[in-house]
Amino acid sequence: MSKLKYFTDYFKSLNFRLMLLFALFGIIPGILLCFGMLNSYEKRAISLRSSEISSHAKILGNQIISNDYLNQPDSSQINAQLEQLSTIYDGRIMIIDGRFRILKDTYKLDEHKTIISEEVIKSFYGEEITKYDKQNRYIELALPLYEPLRDETEEIQEVAGVMLVSVSTDGISLNEQYLRRNATVMVLAGVFAVLVLGILSALRLVHPFHKMAGKIEEIQAGYGEDELNVNDYTETAKICDTFNRLLGRMKVLDDSRQEFVSNVSHELKTPLTSMKVLADSINSMGDAPVELYKEFMADIGNEVERETKIINDLLSLVKMDKSAGDLNISNVNINELLEQILKRLQPIAKKQDIELVLESFRPVTAEVDEVKITIAITNLIENGIKYNKKDGWVHVSLNADHQYFYLKVEDSGIGIPEDSLEHIYERFYRVDKSHSREIGGTGLGLAITRSAILMHRGAVKVFSTEGEGTIFTVRIPLKYIL
Ligand code: ADP
């Protein structure tokens, strides 16, 4: 199984594909070129040999006619020339007269016999025939022998005989075989060279990627450099750059997670430490009055309440940190939702003489997770009440267009210093730690609010002037976007 995987991995590798490419572009054209050239050599050699024989034969044909050889075939001069031609070309020459009789056969096999073949008949009709029989390796030529005839008006020619020449092409075949053998050796050597070069070049080309994989493994194992730098190719440099940015982001995430864990431990420890101090001091008093016991127990009760609030906020935050798929989306009437929230917060506002006003510009229904959006809005309005002045006010307004609904929470409170504005959404961040603690803040409220809004693909913005007040604006899509 693992062997199979090794092979499939290898066939899928860049290394193998590069080799294949080298082979395709290096070997195949070489082979095609070689065989193409051999074939054209054969054609060219045959055509050259044919035209050479044809022109020799034509000269001899003219002499045959002028010496009236067809009627007197004993001319020693012509016979000698015919023998010479047949020797030169290693072939057989036959001279056929008008009655299809073989007057001369340089092989002396068929003299005085009659020959009626397709080529001879066609030649008597004036056709000049050249035929190459590849299998039996010979060229056959049939040439008409023209005799001039004197007419009263014009000079005409008549086919008086045919010259049949068959020449062996063994020489050409031998040459071709020799060339083919040489070419095969050369092609094999070429294939071997291309393969070796292909393997070496593919290994060389792929090397930076292996280097990169090795370095990533080192980084993952936690030793070596903590940055990836393989700049051999533009592509590897780009991958390294992206990888380093990802690594940076992961480090930031890891740092913030560590910071969050240490903050959580610290925040959870503070009420416990207070409780311990309260319990220890009352125990060390021995016979303390009942009123003192009651007072200390009330303080311990407050610390327990605070611990519970921190734990509840942390649980809300964890819920908000989950993926958007965990949203429980339904169609919610936002006007009614706001009225309910304000009704619930009215007593707290009244306690601090804060005027709480809701202004709805139009009826709004939106696809939201009711619980999460309620938590987010409650936190904003609650902050407006908590960080307010005596006889202050909190104005909440709701508006919408065809795409979003807009919520504005405006207060006449203490405001947020400019340099704190960019930190207020951080977990456990409080502008004034002791003041926030006093009024029961955990520093998690705005972090929860922001996560809930982002889960709905919305946005939240803050504008504030210290000593004058703060405005939070929220924008959430009416239709939930996946
Ligand atoms: P907390 O639980 O302390 O209120 P939040 O995350 O809700 O935590 O707010 C973070 C800090 O931002 C608060 O401690 C407070 O200093 C500041 N803040 C938030 N809302 C307001 C506001 N409306 N006016 C003034 N300060 C605010």
C-alpha cells in the first residue's frame, strides 16, 4: 500500500513531470527527425537513380533508332553499349520491337520470346513508366522508342519499340541500412543523454522546493530560523513571503491567546484574593461583633457576584468566538427588541437619574441571532448608563435603508480619551480600571459586542470627546449574509 502511494506520489511530483517534459521535447522530436530524414533519403536516392537511368537510357534509345537496331539487332556497338549500361547499373535491359518480340536481353534469358505486360503496352502508347518495387528492391523503367516517319505534310513520330530497364536498388538499401543503424545508435545515445540531463535538471529545478519543505519542517519542529527564505525563484520568494506573513499572524494570535489566558487568570484571581483576605481577617478577630460579620459576609457576597459576572462574560465571549455557522438566525423585529432592552435597563438608569430615550425612524425587521444581538446592544446602552454623569441622558436611535439597519447609542457621559479609543474592544481593557471595577465592569463587554456584530457581517464605530460624551454607531445587514 505504502509502495503504491510512493509511486503515485512520484508520478504526481513536479520532478517527474519536468522529466516527462524534457523527454517529450527532447527525445520525440529527435526520433521523428531521424526517421523522417531516413525516409526522405530513400525517396531522394530512388528519384535520383531513376532520372539518371532514364536519361542514359534515352540517349541509348536514340542511338538504337538511328542505327536501325530494331530491324538489324546485330550492331556490335549498340550491343556493347547495352551490356555496358546493364553492368554499370547492375540491371537488366530488354529491347522489344513492334511485334512484342524481345530483340535483346542483357541477361540472355528471354531473347526472341514475346513479352506482353502492362508496362510494355502502355509504353507502346507513348507512356514513359518508372516503377519502384520496394519489397523486391528494384526500379523498372519502360521507355518508348520513337521512330520518325516522313509524311507528305508534316513530320510525325511513331513508337517502334520499347526499352525495358530493371535496375536493382540493393546499393541504396545497403546505404539506408547503414544510415539506419548509425541513426539508431545516435538516437539511443541521444535518448540516454536527454534522460540523464532531464533527471539532473529536474532535480536541480525542484531542489528549492525541497529546501523550502525542509525549512518549514524545521520551523514546525521549533528549531532553525523562524523565517522562511528561499529566494531561488520568484515563485518560491512569493510563497516564502506569504508563509512568513502567515507565521507572523499566527504568532500575534498565539501571543494574544497567551495574554488572554494570563488576563483571565488574573481577573478570576482578584475576587478570590479579596474573599480570602476578608475571611482571614474576620477569622483572626476571634469574637468580632455580629454587625462586622454581616458586613464582611456582604462584601464576600459582592465578590462572588463579580466572579460570576466575569465567568458569565467569558462564556458569552467564547460563544461569540465560535464560527458564524453557530448563529441562530431568525426574523426579528428590531423596534420591539430595542423597546424590551430599554425596558429592562430603565430601572438601572433611573437609579442614576439618567434619561433613557428611544427614537425609531421606521419599522425594521432583520435576519439576526436574537440572543447575540440583544447582548451586543445591551452592552452598548449599559455602558452609556454606567459611564455617565448625574442627570445625564442616553439616546438610542434606529434607522434603516434597503440593505442595512443602523443603530446609534449616544450618551452625555464621561467620554473616552483619544488614545484609548483603539483599545476599547480589547478583552479586559478598561480606561479606568478601578472606576470600571467599582461599577461592576469586567472589560469584556465591548469585545463581546464587537464579535457579535462581526458575526453578522456588520460594523461598529465609536466617536467620543472626553468629558462630553460618546457615540457608538452600529450597521448590520437586514438579510443575513453567509
Ligand atoms: P466594562 O465591562 O469595563 O464596561 P467594556 O468592554 O464594556 O468593559 O468597555 C471597555 C472600556 O471602555 C470601559 O472600561 C470604559 O472605560 C470604556 N467605555 C465603554 N463605553 C463607554 C462609554 N459609553 N463612555 C465612556 N467610556 C466607555
